Amino acid sequence: MPRSDRFDNIEAFGTPEAALRRIQEKYLRFFAPGGAVLDLGCGLGLFLELLQSHGFQPYGLDLDPDHAGRAGTRVGCDVACANALQYLAGKSGVFDGIFASHVIEHMCPGEAEQLIALSHAALKPGGALVLITPNCIARQVMTEAFWLDTTHVRPFPLALLRKMMERSGFDVIAAGEDPDTRGRQSPVDALVRRVRRLFIGRSLDQFEHAAGAVYIVGRK
């Protein structure tokens, strides 16, 4: 989709690249060392660069031709410009890992199910699929930030993603809130929050202070 019709993560939400690097780097641990890892929706290529610098074989895909070109230049490898479902169709046992950060919320449920099923087929035995998506129980996400991107279709709760993964044959090995997408608090802020929680309850407190993103990891 043309860049004029969408928000880039950095441009829309002001996330510095150093912060994105910290957020994404920890997910490398789910992939076999030196393996072939596909980054779906690779954007400007930050995760591809992380893969390359840690000894993985990086493969990129992005629907935006400008992003695909810039990512390919960044890591010095070919980055495909294509629809993810079309790209994955027919691939069997090709990758050791697939990483899809903030991709699935751009799909309707049927497409999301297809993406997960095609990813399962495209992975080698023991390969991992990592999905990251906005946290639909976070107030700051669902009341405004999610809807700033006009290409977002719907949020996907973790419980739903777990069922989708299990239906496609994955074993879910990890899931939860991404701690690096939670706003940082000073000691005074933390104290105020503890006191405030006594009055508003744990559920409202979680809604107010939940992390901005969640992740789920499936093993084939």
C-alpha cells in the first residue's frame, strides 16, 4: 500500500529506532541459530538487520515497494514486494522461523487464519512463528492509537490467536504482553498507581497501564 495511505510505526507513533531495536531483539531467541528467518512486513529492515548481525539468514517481505527497496538496501539482500498470503502459498518447509510484527491486525479473521496456516506449512519441523500485535486491553491503544493507522482492520486478542495457532497445528510455547511496550514509570508514579489501584480496582488499573503490544510464539 502506498506510504501516503498508511502510517509507519516510527512516523505515526514516534518510536525511536533504538527503542524498536530493544523491543524486537529479544525475539531472536525463539529462532534456531543460523536459521533462515522470514520477516513478514519487514518495513525499513530493522529486524532484518538484527537477524543478519546475529548470524541468521534474513529474508524480507513487504507490501510497500518503497519499504521493500529501502530494507533490501539496508541489509544487502533481496526483499520481496508482495502480498504475504500469495508469497507463502505453496511454500513447504522453507524457513526456520517467521516473524510478523504488526501485520495480522491488517487482516480480516479469514485472512489471519490463512496466514497462520500458510506459515505453519512454510516452516521446517521445529520452526517458530512469532506474532506481535497491538494489545486490545490497553486503553491507550484501543481508544486512539490503533485507529491512527487507516489500514488496521481489527484487533486480535491473545486468546483468539492461541486458538488460531493451535487449529493450524502449532504448539504455543510463549505468549503475553511485551514489557518493552509499557510506559516507564518513576518511583513516584509507581506509588501513585498502587494507591489509585485500591480505589479503581485491578481490572481498570490493567486497562490503564497495560503494555502497548502482545506477542505469541508457536512451534511447529
